[in-house]
Amino acid sequence: MDEPNSTAQQLALMAQQSGLKTWTLAGKKLLPVVQGGMGIGVSAGGLAGTVAGLGGVGTISCVDLRRLHPDLMAQTQHLDKEPDAAAHINAANLIALDREIQKAKTLANGHGLVAVNIMKALSCYEAYVQQAIDSGADAVVVGAGLPLDLPDLAAHHAKVALIPILSDARGVQLVVKKWEKKGRLPDAIVLEHPRLAGGHLGAAKVADLQDERFNFEIAVPQILSFFQAMGIEGKIPLIAAGGIHCREDIQHLQSLGVSAVQLGTAFAVTQECDAALAFKQVLANAKPSDLVEFVSVAGLPARAVRTPWLDKYLRIEEKLKLVAHVKKKCHMSFDCLSHCGLRDGNASVGQFCIDKQLGHALNGDLDKGLYFRGAGILPFDAEILPVKALMDWLLGDLRPAA
């Protein structure tokens, strides 16, 4: 548990001396830094536990975590035509999620919080929520869809923090009003800026990414005004996500009324990230001109690095859409998404297997992988440094020695 001279306490003192405010979630006083969930396998128990151990919020992405466990992959990767293949794979992934939560909590050693990020768009969304709760996650974070049913799924678990990911004031108002009728408010809200974040983005189409309603300077005051009108001022902390680079960014966002910030890519290129070194090097060496926005397989806009695979896919996408009118058997023998453009024959969205492409990226395969990345610059350019160095920079403006 917490020790008198722990690194977590030293970082908390550094933040205070830098003029940053700590915040409280699930009864814990925390650093104002949240590590965002990144799948597949990019942010698992190793990264999340390290961040939590330093006094922040570490987040495990729940999707297809069996890839990090050789025994579970050996049991399931050969499954193809078996009618119960999906059930076996889904069961293996729930076992893997439990293992990663236990690993993270062991590394955290009583510090910070361990969260699990679960996409609403997953076909096994409800099962993942239940497993995260049963395995002792401190918080459940849900994006890629409006989690209007999350209070129902966690009705008997008041101590687990429930955190939706939203992108504008309109979405916040909808979720808060719906949840209030169910007798529960969000314990916090991640406000993710689609123009700056990586991965699946909270906009209806790519053209909407530039909409000013997503700007923190516009969205945060609108949301705080809504909270005040609802009589819940000060009860729901906001976590700003997207484009955060340094201490000054955190100070600015806290001056608007945000409690904490969330970063993804900056943590993905740390030494403790659960992905392969080659994966980290792809993200770290990508320049702004290497990034591309496109419609993902789930129908949401996405931002990723223009790799050989993505470049080829974008060239032939229109041809693929012309023949995408028939439902197909899932290429991975299980249905990871409740709606998949490739499997369901929907020509209006992406025509590729996102699980397969992200799996290649996890292992650092540049020719086959899909590498989601935020639009902002990285604090240490192409260097792969420890999480502690990133926290020192964000909280104390301290750069590591050469």
C-alpha cells in the first residue's frame, strides 16, 4: 500500500508545486493524468498498472486480450469452422481481461486507479462490463457509442466508477439526463476532441472533425453551465482528451474547469506499453503529414498512421465497397463488433477486419498493421522512455537527462 516516501506522493507534490490541481475519483486523490485505453493489447495490465502505481489512472483496453497470453492463443487461434468458435474465443478473452486486471492492480500496489475501457460497439459489451466489475476494476470507461445502459449493468456496484466518453456538450446532456432518471450520475466524463485524439473518433463523419463545437474552450463552459442548471455543479469531473502535450496544456484546461487530462499515444510509446517495440517506433516516428483520417470498419471516423497496409487499403476501398453487399462469416471466427461493415455487407463503412489489422500492429508488422495515433506531437519526439519520465514532464516540466 501507499508508503510515506512513495514515488506517487513525490509526483503529487511536484504537481502541486507546478500549480496543478489533484482530483478525486472513487474515493482516491489522484494526479490529473489519465492514460487512455488503447486496443488491441496496447494498453493492458503492464502499462495501466504502472500509471496507476504512480498515482494516476491507468486504463486497460479489453479487446482481444488473449493475444497477450500464449496459452489462450494456443487454445483458440486454430478455431475456424467450429460452430462454437466464438464462444471459446470470447471466454478466453474474459479470462485474459481478468489476468490483466489482476496484473495491473498488483503493479499499482494500492496507488491510483485501474480502469477498463470497453467499447459500446462490441458484441460482448455487457459481458466485458460484468467481467471488469467482477475482477475488481476501479472504473469502467465506455466509448464508441452512447452507454445509456451502463448504470443498469452496474446497478449493484456503486463503488465502481462509471465513466462515459463523449465529445460535445450535446452528448453530455443526453447521457446525464438519461442516467439521472436511472438514479445514477457519471462518476466522471471523458471529453474527447475528435480533431486531436487517435483511434475511433466521436464524430458522425470525417468532415465533422473540424466542427468548433468540439473545441474545449467551447464545450467545457457549455457543459459546466449545464451542470449548474441541473444542480449538479462540482459532482462530475471532466477529463479532457486529445492534443495534450505538456504541463501548460494541463494548466490551461484546468483553468477552464477540467479536473484531469487523458493521453493515449504519449503512453503508447513508453517502455512499459504492452505492445512490441516495433509498434512504439512506428508511432514515435510518425509525422503529422503521415496521419490520415478515414471511415473505420465500425462506421466511425478514425485517425491512424499512413502505413503500407493503410495506403493500399485506401487505394482499393471504393472497389471493395462496390462488392460489399453480402453478409460474410467473420474472418476471425468471432464477432468482435456488434456491427461490422466487412462482415455485415455494409458498403458505407470500412471494408477490413479491424481486429486482424490491429493484431498485426500490436506485433509491429508495418506491412499489415493498422496504427491508430493522436494528431498531437509527442513530448520526447521519437524516444521511447519510461512512464515516470512522461509523468515528470507533464507534471513538473522536467526533461530526462540526455
